[in-house]
Amino acid sequence: MDTFHVMDDVQTLERGELRVALRPRVGHEGPVRFIDVQRFFLLTQPSGRDHWRRIVVGRKRMPEAGEREWAYVDRIAHSIERVTSDLEASTYDTKTLGVRHQPGFHTLARGEYAIARHADHVHFLWSLPGLDDDDPVDLRRDLRLTREGSVIAAVFNPQDYGFYEPELMRRFQGVRKKSVKFAPLEPPFLDYVGTELVMVCAANDPMTLRAA
């Protein structure tokens, strides 16, 4: 894997392999445009661990400066084959439309990610040197997918004290009020299916992460 360089005042919490993938809509054939995308995924494998996480990006695009996008952990498995096993191509019958074909998922890029704490917030950063130049430029633009990028990431408070272990639930305790709506992302949150995330692309974000 490539080596990341971060600023001196940044603490790296996790790093690992990243794959970016999509699944086309039912019945689609031919080149994929943004309108043809059914689901958009970030697939992560932490270094030194044997499991993969599948994160669904809700509106099928990464945030631009000043925007927020939401995502959630959809599946966790011990191999890339298992975490994507339900995304393979399939054909099925329907009463109203007859035989329908669901195209399989397509990996757009492979690279590396890092989760890093900076001051009072946490960044999700990526480097995708393997971004496929054969994919349409318009599709990458509409997905807002870049070879290098960074978003500030936080976790929604599940409002269910038993959802996470007590130590993680304490991250949602407020100073002036009983609880807060968000907590900065920490890697253990991603090991729970159903974890909901918000990703913010802050204007003038000083955080950079580049592969060597």
C-alpha cells in the first residue's frame, strides 16, 4: 500500500485498503451514467484486520465544499467476496414486468484510506491512484470522485443506549446538555452494521493526505 503523509498535529486512528464501487439499476445495459447508478459504496479493510466493511453513500456522491452527505454501514464480512456476495449479477421473474436482470457491481477504483483526528474533529481521507481512467469522466464528476480527498466525518447518535457498547455511547454525552446529535468518527463505530454517518466537505479544509 502507499504511505500517507499527514500533518504533525494529526493522529492517525486507522488506515487500510479502500475500494470504491457502484451497482447499476435493474435492467441497465451499456455504459453507466450517474442516472443509472442504483447504489454507491465505499469498501474498507483496516490494516492488520481480517474484515471488510461496506458503507453505502446515501445520495450516491461525495460532498463538495460546504455540503453534507450521509452514509451508513450496510454490511461487514471477513472477505471482499463475502461483503459483496449479494451484489453479483442476477436474473429473476416478476408478475408485471417479466424477466428482470440486475447487473452486478462494478469497482471504480482501488487505493488507501485513513481516519485521522485533527483538533476536535476527525477526517476520512483517501488516495485512489488506481482510479480507472476508462470510466466516463462525467460519471466520476457526478459521483464527485477524486484521486485524493478528505471529508470531516461524524456519527449520528442512535438514540438507543444499547446500540453501541457503553464506552462508545459515552461519546454522545454533552457538556451542557444530556446528549449531542453527533460524535466524531472513531474506527470502532464502523464495526456496527447500521452506523449512520455524516460527511462534510469543509471549505478551506487544511487537511491533506497524499500517497508517497
